Amino acid sequence: MTLHQALVSREDFETVQNRISVKKAAPSDNPDNIFKGLIKCGNCSCSLNYKKPSSPRCFAKYECGSYMRHGNALCTAHRIWFNDLYSFVLDDIRKNIELVTADKNEYINRLAGLSAETYGAKKITVQKEQEKIQKRLAEINKILQSMYEDKALGRISAERYASMSENLEKEEADLKKCLTEIEATLSQQTEQSHSAKEFADLIEKYAHITKLNRQILNNLIEKILVYEIIDENGKRQQTVEIYYRFIGKIG
């Protein structure tokens, strides 16, 4: 390995680097935009752009980026005020904290889509059906082996064997299909319960939350969908959907 003498001294190099770093522009990220990367348009899936207040008497807001760039060709002119979104999200997080604090096990089962009693009963029923199918599949396997031996020893004709084995193999295929569906159901229930527990453990850490910041939002939330304001029975309404980490939208 050949070493070459440096063109500039280490001291001069560090001096130049320090001067360059001073000239670098500060990041354009707005610290007030705490929902950055999380908020999307529920109508076109485009990100909503953060708009700073134009004066101290105005409020910040989020507007559909697709509409801002392309107009009505892709979406509609709709927005949500920052303060309204902030209050909605904080209230929803607090509501879930209250539920997990009151009864964590019940909250986990609720997130999994079932009450504790219903979840347990459904799991037992599915498992019993699974055991029944597995037992019948073992019986069919023994019968087919026995029939093959009978055919080989000339106890039944080849035609009789073909007819009987065809029916048994059809039953076997149907049972295996049912078994696959049951296993998928059990796996889904287990996965839902696991995800629900993960989220319950996560949100439990914010039991004393008083305000939101970007770190809290990124830790708890996967995305927020904001839809166009609609008139319903003379009232203007806007749907906002929060999709939490691990669990998605909580009904």
C-alpha cells in the first residue's frame, strides 16, 4: 500500500469544512407540521399539504396536494384546519387510553374484533371442527390403504376399488380444503389478538399524554385519511379516519 502526502493540512481541511457547514441552509422542515407524512386525502390518496397561517389571526391548515397541483381533474378543493385535526386525534388517543386503562384484556379482545367470551367460544368451536376433520382424514387414509391391500390380494375388483377410492379421495380433498380454511381462521385470530396486544402495550405508555408531538404521532399512528366535506341534512360533515400501528382503523 502506497501512502501519499496530503495536499492540505488537517487543520486547513477542518477550517474549510467548518466554513462550508456554516453556509449550508437550514432544513426547510416546519416544526409545527407535526402530522407530516401521516395525513392523506381519503378521496385520492394524495398527501395533504401543510399551509402556514398567513397572519396571526389565521390558523394553519392542510389541503389536498392533488387538487392544488391539478385542480378538479383529480380531486376536489377540500381542507382541514390544523386545530380541528389536532383536537380530533388527541381526543381519539385519549379515548383509547381510557379503555385500555379501564380493562386491558377486554380492550385487547375488542380490538381483535370479538368480546372475550365470544372469542373463546369461537376458538373452541373451530378447534373442535379441526380435530374432527383431522380424525376423519386419518380414517380415510387407513381405509384407502386397506382397500389397496384387498385389491392387491384379489378380495375386491379393480373396478370396485377405483369407484370406492374415487369417492374417498374426493371427500379427502374437500376435508383438506376445509382444514386449510380453519387453520387460516385460527391463524388470523391469533394474529389479530397479537397485534391488538402490541397496540395496547404501546398506547398504554402514553397514559398521561397532554399534548401531541411528531414523535408520539409517528409511534402510534400509521396514517390519517381526511375526506371531502359533505352536506348531510343541512349539516356540513367531514370524515377523518385514524389508522393506528399494528391494528389499523378502530371502529
